[in-house]
Amino acid sequence: MIRASTTRETYKHTTTGCALLSQALIASEDHVGDSFIASLKYLRRDPKYEREKPFSCLIDLTHVSGAEQTNIVSDSFDNIVIRDGRKHAPEFDLDKTGFELIDVGDHYPSSKFEDTEWLKQVYYPFIENLVIQRLGAKEARVFEHQLRYRHPGYGMPFTRGALHYDPPINQVHVDATQAAGLARFEKAWPKFSPDLLKERLRIINIWRPLVDAVKEWPLALCDFRSVDLEKDLRATDVITRNYIGESFAVHYSPDRLWYSILDQRYNEGWMIKILDTKPDAAHSVVHTAIDVGRSNQARKSCEIRLMVIG
């Protein structure tokens, strides 16, 4: 079993450092016409989380008397500045900000993405090659994909559209703790051996729209350097039928630098870090779907998650 250091040991930020970075970047830019305002949902800074770990159960427990679905309590914060990710794309660096805007092409029609076999036979290899070429990696393997859709019942627990679509997540979060990411890598990589621990291991998410332009619930991403890992993140259990994962819920801080793209086009994808064992590199991304109003064109998107060596 891989023994992972904690996130705090892997890459440390200080409150002062995050605030100074945010202030410096804001002061260096003219934001007129460069941003919009949104409300974001954060984990409440509640003393109970010093005594009990936050959790969320993705299994319907409404029929179980006394069962608690989650102990997560959220607060919405208004007037959060979201910067134009398309305009700032040249500044993004996977090892610094934790994400990049990439061209994922428009040669595959969106209707193909509902065909699981096509995804595995055609799109998985395409994305694996794209990541290897872009990162100069030795090897990349897709281990899962996820389709998301804002269905008509969005916002009501356990109400879904097509069974193979999950809804957008509108709670600020990090997909996995580093320990959970490493455990997933060990489990999913064929014939994993301890020798692989000598290599740089990464988990990457390639997020893309499945509509011509994202008109609602766009993805917003936070610059890794503006996150205080000591004070902002709270390890959270995520309980499913198949496993118990561990993600990070996120507390509010005014020092964050957020980016998103309104009308994100079909070929515009996000490359997002979930795990990185290189100590001095960004290893994860705080993110969320954001409410910019409903559209007649519901958001659809695809996430491809890969394990990367080298």
C-alpha cells in the first residue's frame, strides 16, 4: 500500500503568502471588462468539524430511519470576482496554477460521447496521446470517464436525467486528497509495483463541453497558488456503493483567484490536476460549477481522468 504524505507536507502555502500573491496579481491587471461576479457555495467554518469529519453519502438513505445523508453545511458568498479564463489562458501553467486551457478538437460529434464503447476504443486513446504529447510523459492511461448534465430536476436530491449522466457540482471542492489519489492510482494501474513510486505520478482530468457553447453552470477554477492549504481545505469522506473516497471541502477565503469561461466552446477543454507527486508542483485544483442563470441549452460536459507516469 502506498504511504502518502499529507497535503500540508507535500506543498505548503501560508495565509500571508496567498494574500500577497492575490493582491499583487490583482494590482497588476486592469479588470474592466475582464471579469464577472458570481455566488459560490463553501463549507461553513463550523467548530463541529474539529470534532467530526465532514462526509457525504451518495447512496439514497431517505428510507433509513435516522440515517444522515451528509453533515456538510454550506454558506453562499456573493460578489466573488471570476476572471476571464480565455483572456488569461497564456498565464496558466499546470505546475503553477494547476490547470491549463487546451484545444481538444471538434472532429468528434458530441452524440458519440453517449457510446461507452466508442469512448473506450476511440476517444480514450486520443486523450491519452494528447496528454503524453503535451506533458512529455512516458505513459498515460484513462481509468474512468464521467458525463455531466444539468437535467430538469437539477437541485433535487437523487433526481437525475439519463442514468449515465451526473449533475454539475455547485459546491466548491477538490476532487481528491493526495492520499486518496495515490490509493486510486495504485488500484487502477495494471500490475502496479513499488518501483513506480520512483517516478513522477499524476492524475489529470480533461474536462470538455458537449454543447456548442456553455450557457449555464460553467466550470470555475481557482489558482492553486492563492489557496491556503492549512486553513482552506477540509478532508471529507465521499461514500458510494463501491468505495469510500476522500475529497476536500473548501472554506471561504477572500484571497482566491478564480477563472472561468462564459460561452466556453466545444473545442475548449480544461486540463486539471488531481494528483501530482512532484513536491514543488501544484497538485490539485479547487473548483466548482457556478450559477450564471438558466438557459434553454442545458450544460453537458465530459470528464476523462487519466493516470500519468513521468
